[in-house]
Amino acid sequence: MAALTQDRNTTRKAGGQAAYPVAAGVKIYAGAMVCLNASGYAVPAADIAGLKFVGVSRQYVDNTNGANGAQTVLVWKEGVFDFEASGMTAADVGKPVFVSDDQTVALSTTNAVGCGIITEVESATKVWIDIAEANRRTAQAQANSIAADVAGIVADFNALLAKLKAAGIMAS
């Protein structure tokens, strides 16, 4: 496409919302965190490898008897929302969080599906999360950095074991 040479009537979706096709056999509750699976269909958020957090559901959608994409779900892609958590303290404000399930966040999870930054800790079990895209990227970047650090430590440990075995200090 060529650059504009006159005004363009560009349409806008209000309030950072988007609609996503829902995966087959899925039920998404209003207020639930929502992810896209590897095929690009909306599913309830979970700590599952390959899921990508996209927002918070504005509505209840029941696609349990439908095919992929038979229903769509409208989600908020930005904003500050309250979610369940465990063991949070005021010192956690500003830290990235990850999806545990469709209503719970944690400071670390197995698959590190980033969902935002803590803006307020209301109690040990309730936090407010800013889910803006930049915050999700920050959470994901931190998870990737931690994974790289762990991989480096494992590689160093394995190299040390090999040296100990080669020196006859440790049995194979």
C-alpha cells in the first residue's frame, strides 16, 4: 500500500477491546483471564505451555458444543483488574505476574504465561494487575531471562561434573 495522500476515516474499537474466536468445547466465564491457544482460539487462561494471554473476558461464552470459532468472546486488552493470588506482600508491587488459572496469578509458574504487573496488593490473596500489552511483555521477558539463567547454570553444572569425572574425582 502507498502512504496516504488525503484524510482517512480510520475506525477504532473503544477501550482496548478485541473479539476472539473461541476454541471448540470451551466455556469462558465473564471476568476470566483469556489466552489464545497455538491455533489462535480463545481458551480460559491456564499455566499451559504455548498459551498467550490476551485479556479479561467481558462476557460469558459457552462453546462446549460448538466447533472452533463458532462463538466469539469480547475481552478487555488493557486495564487494571483484581485477581486471586497467594502469599503476596506490599513488596510485590511492580513485579510481573503469571497465569495460574483463569482467575489466579502468581509471581512464578511452570510455563510463565505473563499477564501483567502488580499495581496494588490488597491482601495476601488479592492483587490488582495492570494487563496492558507492555506489562505482559515485561512479565514474559523476565520469565525468558530466568529460563536463560537456569539453562546457563545447568550447562555450568554439567561442565563441572564432566571435569570432575575426567579428573577421576567422581565416578561415572
